[in-house]
Amino acid sequence: MVLRHPLIAGLFSLLLLTVLTSIPLHAEPRANSNALHDGPCTKQFNGRLITLDITPRPVRAMQPLLFRVTVEPAGELPPVLLLDFTMPGMYMGKNVMKLVRTAPGTWENRGVIVRCMSGKKLWQLMILSPELGNPAFSFDVRD
Ligand SMILES: [Cu+2]
């Protein structure tokens, strides 16, 4: 038989409540890479400089776009990198683009960002690469 002291149980639930209320449950996710509308966006991940460039700019939904990732130093990366498109807090189906190496340290492909029926604009593009630390860029796509 497990003995549960009511005071300890009470303290525990109070502690749990404090932890839960300190998490902003309804915080809207925000874009961290809206600079993509003005030029290539470079971040440092795992000691490498990773640049995402989407053209033409600004980046609009339902427009043919060129996605280019450059990595410096490129090291031993595969000839294909996967770029995963998601909308934070929403399931939009699986949208993974194969980026193909077009030059040393450069991967590219073309595609379209769909317009979301909800009216939301925030997309996250994550390079699915454990070697690179799965770097992600989020931005508000324009109409
Ligand atoms: Cu959506």
C-alpha cells in the first residue's frame, strides 16, 4: 500500500500548477528569418555557416521559387539535402523538397509555397540533416 501524505500531494500539485502556468500555452510562434524577403539569410549551426536564399524576393505564396542552401564549410555532406516545409502549430501534410547539389557547398531546387486556407503565413523550413543540426528558418510568406 502506498502512503501519500496529503500535504506533500498538495505541495506537488501546487508546484505542478506553478510550472504549468509559467509556460505560455497560447504564445503565437514567430518568424525568426523574415530577412529572407530582403536577401539571403545566414545562421551559424554546429560551427558551420548555413545560408538559405529564396528567390525571387520578396517570397510570395503560389509563386515559382528557387530555394538555395549554401553551407560553409561543406565537409562531407550528401549530394541531396531534404528541406521540410511546415506551418508551426498546423498540420499541412508532408512537404519535403529534395535539394540537389549544384556546386560544392550549394544545394538547390524549385517549388511553390502554398497559400494556407487559414490565412496564416508563418512557415518553417528545416534542413533535415543531423550533420547540420537540423537548422530551421521561419518566415511570414507574403501574398
Ligand atoms: Cu496552414
